[in-house]
Amino acid sequence: MTKTWKALAASAAVTLAVTACSGGGGTDPANGGGAGSTDGGAAGKKEVKEVVFNNGDWPKPQDKKLPQFEEWQKKFESENPGVKMKAENYTYDTNTFLPKAESGQLPNLFGTWFTEPKKIINAGYAADITAQMKNYGYDKALNPAMLELVKKDGKFYGIPTSGYYMGMWYNVNLFKQAGLLDEKGIPKYPRTYEELAQTAKTIKDKTGKAGFFFPTKNNQGGWQFMTIAWSYGAEFEKQVDGKWKAVFNSPEAVQALQYIKDLKWKYNVLPDNILVEVNDMFRLFGTDQVAMAFGSTDWMNTPTNDYKMSKDNLAMSAVPAGPKGRIALTGGSLYMFSNNSTPEQIEAGFKWLKIKGFSPEVNADALKGLEETLAADQKLNRVVGPHGMLAWINKERVDAENAIRQKYKTVNLELWDDYMKNEGVTIRPEEPVNAQELYKTLDAVVQAVLTDKNADPKALLDKAVADFQRDYLDKAK
């Protein structure tokens, strides 16, 4: 465990000392205990305990996919007598994860991001799932580079499910209103960040709507700043003589931050409300209030699902180029199991994933969940067909998934080809040390230049570097 997490864990333990530990595992069947036997009375009859699988992989109540998940739950419980599923919509949050983990209140199965597993593993909050990974064949079928993120000392602690690389989203309606579609009805994509600013200004001038969206809070401003800054030649963390150094106050980083500032004060192409996050982007995009934003295929159905936007109103391209090239941040999602999960609860989690259709197997039963998902998406008039980075490397599984996508395709893939080809783009992983804390530090910097016309990008980055070095990198091992 890092020094920072040790201190936070101690604090959380004190705060939550009187909290009931009703989380993922343990031996108490009321709290999700594992299978076992107890004396059943004077006759010595043995009673099998019910296994309660606390499943954090569950949609929100208003999600249109909820009925499908409920059907899967029925199938799961019918195929696994003696196992009861307790469903919970769990969303990973760096601000709430630690207290939940310390108090044993994490669900057995939960999702997180590529930036987090090393920290979670080192702190002891993830269960060792090596036996199940090998037994079900995930260790051979998943992308080895992704698997490295969830390994320690040769053991597996997570299941990578998908990867992404950052691209650009386009609102086709607003591009049409601004006269920026080609003869095929495809948006005229900006190929440089300077062109992006000019395109955004044209859209603002012709439609009155924001040309570009950039988040500033919940770690998302710093996260999206990376793609721009790298394209300007900036670096963020460097290892010097075995120690990590913050270096994001270089002239290149300052130039990238000045670009963000200019989007507000020179071009005036951002939404009026500056304190926004990605959920605000979904709303603005889905209601034709913003024309462009960074995005990935992971999010492609949110505006359609939540705001009834037409699936044909979304196009994607690769990211524009900066002075030093076209560079896109890459990341992804994975599942982990809480450290108090029993072997029976972990087995239940793997069986749940197979029912959902996330399994290395290629038979009809293993693919049924994916086919059901895409068939339901087709009926709901959602986007089906485009994809980002695939987690699988076994050709049979990849070919089978692509065939199912083609079968249920709902959109013109010419609106997505530029993103899926991603030609001429270098993809870079998130920074290796305290990435989420880095994003939080940069959020404040981005907010400052967008709320204060006189803010000095160099002074802001100098202070941010000093603070991040002191608070995080000096404590990193």
C-alpha cells in the first residue's frame, strides 16, 4: 500500500469503526457468506448455506437495459441453485471507494478503470482470482498488455473488459445547420486543433450553439487535457534516478493550456457554464446544444438512451493533430472482486459474466448474452456496429463478435470509419503514478484559465507541479 493510501485507510478505518460491515463477502450468510454446512439439529442433519452474490454490475433503475438484466438474473439463479444474487448499481468513484473498501461494503463484483488496479491490488482490496482466470481460459484469451494491468507477482486480480482510445464526437445536426457536411453527409472533420477552434467558431456563429465541450471537474478536465497536451509535446511524469518527477510546467504544456484558455476568451466556443463534467456533455450533445467533444465508443448510446437523440446524429473521427502530432489517450475498463469475496462468490461472478456474453468461449451459449444485448439495442434504435479496442485476442471470439455486430448494425459506418481506422494516431496509456490524482490537480488549473481571463497558465502549472510533486510523487514507491 502506498503511504498516501495507508494514511487514508487509517482515517477511513477510524471514521467507519462503528459502520456495519454489510459488504461483499465473509462467512455470515446474511452478509453474502460462502457455501458451507452447519449442524442442523439433534439428528445431525447438515444444512447448506445459501451463497449471496453481491453484484455491482447492474444498471440504474431508469436504464432501458434493466429488463434484460432482470432476465439474466432469473437465468443466473435458475442455473445456480443455492446462489442468490443481490443486485447493486455500483459506480466506481475515487472519493468513495476507500471508505467502502475499508468497511467491507464493496460488492463482490465491481467495475473500475485501467488507472486503478495497481493501487487497489497493492492496498489489498482485490481478491486473487488466478484460479478462475485460468480455469475459464481468460488468461489466454485476453489482450496480454491489458492483463499486465491486473497482475502482481504472477497472480491475477482483475478482468479487463474493454479498451478505448480518445476520439472526437460530432453532432451531425449542428454540422448540417452550419453547412459543414460533405456530399455524403459526413461532417468535415477538423484535422488540427487550430482547425477545431475555427470549426467551433463557425458553428457558434451560424447556429448560436456551443462549438466545443470541455469538462472541468470530477477529474475529467485533467483527463481530457492529456490528449491535447501530448499533441503539443508536453510530458507529465518522468522517472529520474529512480524517482518520479512532475514535469508538466514545460513550455509545451503552457502552450497547450493557453489553447484551452483561448477556446473561452479568444474564440468563445464553449458552453456558458464552465463547471461541467461528461454527464453534462451527454445532455448538451443529446439536445443539440453542443457540436463537438472528445469521446469514445463506450459512451455512444448514452445521449440516445438518456435524451432520445437519434442514433444517426452522432459521428466520430480520430483526434486532431497538435504541433507534435496526433496523440490520443488510451484507457479502459475492468472488473475486480472485493477482497472479502469467497471462492463461491467469485465463481458466481464468472458465471454471471458468461451469461452476459463476456466469456472467451465461442459456442452459441457463451455468445448468447452478447447477441441478446445487440438485438435489444437494435430494437431500442441504439447505435450498433462501431467498436473501440477489443479485449479479446483469440481470433475465433473476435470474428464471432464482429459477425454479431454486423448482423445487428443500425448505423452508417462511414460516420465512424475515421475513428475506427485511427490512422496516423499514436495512442498513449495513462500516466503510471497517481493518474486520477493528477487529473484532479489539473482540473483546478483548467478551471482557473476558463473562469479568469487574466489567469497565467505558466504560474498555474508551476504551482500545480509543486503541489503534485509534494503530495503524491514524493510519496510514490
